[in-house]
Amino acid sequence: MKRLAGKVSIVTGSDRGIGKGIAIALAKEGCSVVVNGHKKGKDALDAVKEIKSLGSDAIFVEADVSREQDVRNLIKTSVEKFGRLDILVNNAGILVSGTITTLTEKDWDRQMDVNLKGVFLCSKYAIRQMISQKKPGRIINIASIAGIVGFPGISAYCASKGAVTELTREAALDYAKYGITVNAIDPGVIVTDMTKSMLDDKPTRKSLMDNTPVGRFGTPEDIGNAAVFLALDASGFITGHNLVVDGGWTAR
Ligand code: NAD
């Protein structure tokens, strides 16, 4: 029995990387998936094709999560296609490098717009839809261990993820009465385009591995498995939680 059969999800930033891993993990459990990215290209079409090959339905909706009009359209198009929305995974994110003294105001704003305002906007319209359905819902925010421990050289990124972690707890309180749970996943180092330049640099790779007790970097599938767990009906008593999936990084 597929554990998410009949459910409908939106995974932001799911044309590649962790988002795609989450989209595939949800689809394997029978969930329909709205794949999103800010540009329609081959990656988006491939992700939709792969999900359909697993027997679940999928569409791609182009939307920049930092733009309110795009987000309204993302939720509207999804509900028009599938008739409901059960699960929102706020995964879309960027990593802008820089310390407080080197970052420009423009870079700071872009980092916050995508990683934090994007979570606010997508949650706003998804939760309104979930409340109107009068059915339980799931919001899953992809934060980061960079929101709970410091990482040098990525000040705005750390601040954005710390804020997502706290917004998760706050929203869990506001929407518990509607049966909507709000949780975060805090990935450690996961092999994706975002970490490619770090992992291609030998000394950085070694230092990251030295801090990962299980002795391997994470995969999008690792995060997908955690997202499925939080999406299940059986997880309805879990809300406001940060699920660390980091191979032991923060346990040290
Ligand atoms: P990635 O760069 O491989 O993928 C990012 C995704 O976000 C892409 O699908 C891209 O299209 C989408 N995206 C970017 N800006 C967008 C926008 N404005 N609107 C809509 N979509 C947008 O990165 P990833 O490693 O897969 O990261 C996914 C999430 O996981 C991010 O929130 C990231 O901060 C978080 N994370 C990653 C790691 C890691 O080690 N890779 C660790 C902790 C947290």
C-alpha cells in the first residue's frame, strides 16, 4: 500500500537537487507532485517525466518563490489541476556567500527574498487553501544545520535558515487548530549543485567530511525519506519540530 496515495503536493525548487529527491520520494508513495522551479527547462521536464514513470501524476509550474504573483499562480494552477493541496515542501533556496563586512545590500536582500520570503509567501497561499479544504495539511520547510550552528563566510544564508527554523515553530502554533502541521528538515552536507564547488575543492571536501561522523555526504534521497516521514498521516502529532538529517554533524 502506497502511504501517500491520493495526496497532492507542491515541492518548490524541485527540478533538481534535494527538491527533486523529495518529489521522487513522495511520488514513490503515490503522491501527485507539482514540480516547481524559477525557469522551465530540460531539468523540469525530466523531473516530471521521472515522476510519471513511477505511476504518479506530475506537472511543472514555473514560479519565482520570491514573487507574490508567481506564488499565487503556483497554488492556483496546482489546485486547478489536482483539486486540492495536502503537502507543501518549501525547498527552493540559494546560497549567497559573504561575511557581514563583504556582502552587498543587494545580495543580502536576494538571499532573504528567496530563502525566507519565499517560505512566507508559499506557506501563506498554501495554508489558506488547506484551511478552506477543512482537511489536515503538511508544511515542510527545508532549513539547514546552518540555521542552528554557525558556518563561516555565509552570513546571510545562516541568518535566512535560522529565521526559517523559527518561522516553522511560530507557524506550527498558529495552524495546529486546523490540523496543519509545520515542521522543518535541517540537512547537513548534501551532494547537489549547491555544494559542488565546495566538494570539488579537496581541502574543503576533507574538512566537511571530517565533520560528518557517518563518513559519507548526504543524498537528495536521504532528505526525501525524511520528508515522506513528516508528510504521513501517522506523523500528525509532530509539529514545530526541526528534524536534523546531517550524518551526525550537530551531534558532535
Ligand atoms: P540546488 O541549487 O541544487 O537546487 C535549488 C533549487 O531551487 C533548484 O531547483 C532551483 O530551480 C530552485 N530555485 C532557486 N531559486 C528559486 C526561486 N527564486 N524560485 C523557485 N525556485 C528556485 O540546491 P539544493 O542543494 O538542492 O538545495 C535545496 C534546499 O536545501 C535549499 O533550500 C538549500 O538551502 C537547502 N540545503 C541544502 C544543503 C546542501 O548541502 N545541498 C544543506 C542544507 C540545506
